[in-house]
Amino acid sequence: MTHKRKHRPYEIDADERNERRRALRRGKRVDRMRSADGRTIEVKQEIETCAEHAEGRQLVAEMARAFAATIEYYKSEYAGEPHDEAVKAALSMNELRRQWVAGLEPEKVEWSHLAAVGEHSLPDALSLWGRVRDAAEDELTSGRRAAQVAGDNIGPYERAQFLAIRDAFADQWQPQGGIESAMIDMMSVAFSLQMYWSTMAHQRATREHDAQRKELQRYESNGWKSPYQHEAGAIEQAHRLADGYNRQFLRVLRQLRDLRRYAPVVIQNNGGQVNVATDGGQQVNVTK
């Protein structure tokens, strides 16, 4: 029997996301240059770009900075080494990095790895960056990133517990878009940590005596013993943390409610008339 994961309404199709990233946008850019007589000349021009191209330019800039940092490392590590020799050493290191990065996990890819691949083939570097991006998208959509905040290096059952909470909140609120889905993650983290620290507070208050107290048990009366000061402080800390995460959960819940309450509701009928619901509950009819 295979488990079929529920489709979440806030999950955007990959093709739709890529189409948005490639949508061209017009903007203005001002280039400042200094003339021979020391005056600053501003050249204004209109540009047409998209999010994907802008990200690619920033990626190439980061790769260049990483390669320059490798060169500076060899120049500082081996004092007095000429610049040309440091460049040769950096290129040799790039060869090793290209061999190493093939089996590297996406979250462990560094700028220096991208620079090494880009020095040999820029399309391959962009492909590697795409693999990193896809892994980050999967981590966010699946809830793994939020689950790591609630507890890193947790077991399968604990991860499933967190995802069950996240799915329950998402099923009720049906989040639309990135902001609402982020608030669902925030609520899931806060609620999970509230349950964790509530459990810790209860365990600390009712736990059995440690070895030191067992040694003193014959000198004390039977029954529950009042905790030592450090134990009482630990219990109070757990209660305080549980209460803090409870407040955080309720705060995000109110923010999500207010976001839904004050967002205008637009209902379009037949493409000719648009009904806009205002804050007071009235509807304004707009006809084309």
C-alpha cells in the first residue's frame, strides 16, 4: 500500500513558477561615471530584465568573488607567493572541486564549488545552481525546513508528528500564496515547541529522584519531595518557554485571521461586472 500525499492548495506548479521568473519587467538604471576633469556623469537608461536573469547575474558575481577569495587564500597562506602562482593553485583546486561536487548534497554546495564548475562550463554551473534551487523548493514545500526549526536531527516519527500538525492547520485554513503558507509553518513550529516544553515541564516536575536524592531518601519522609532550587528553576524555565511559544502561536493565528479579514474579496461575474467587498461588509459593483 502506497501513501499518497495530499495536494496542498498553496503549492505552485513548477512550470507556473518558472514562467513567473522568466516574465520580463521594465526598469530604469543609472550608471555613474567620472569624467577626466573629476565631474560625475550620470547616464540613465531603461532596461528589460526578469527575475531569472537577475539571479543569474548575481550568481556569476558570487562565483567570481569566491574564486578571488581562493586566490587571496593562497597568497596569504603562502606568504610571498606571486599572484600568478596563486592563480595556478586556485585553478588546480577548482579541478579537485569539480570532481568532488558531483556527489555532493545540495545543501553542502558552496560558492567555491559553483565557481569551480563555472570556470569550466557556465551552463553546468547554472545547472548545479538549479539543482540547489530545486532542493530548497522541495525542502520548503514538504515542510522539512520548518520541521528542522522545531527539532533538528529528529527521528522519522517525530518528523511525521510535525507534518501531521502542519497538514491539519493547512487543511483548515487552505493557505493561498507564500505569506499564508509561511504563517502556517510559523504556527506549526510554535505549537510543536509549545507541546515539547509543556511535556518537559511536566516530566521535570514529576520525575523520579536522581541518584543524589535517592541517597538522602532514608533521611526524608515518604511521598513527593519538594525540588531543589536548580530543579525548580529548570521546571520554571520549561513552563516559561511553553507559555512563550503559546503566545507566539496565538499571535500568528491572529495575524492570519486579520490578513483574511481585511483582504478585499473580489468576485468576478461574466467578465463584465466585478463585486468588491469592503471592510464594512458592503459590496461595490464595478461594471466594465
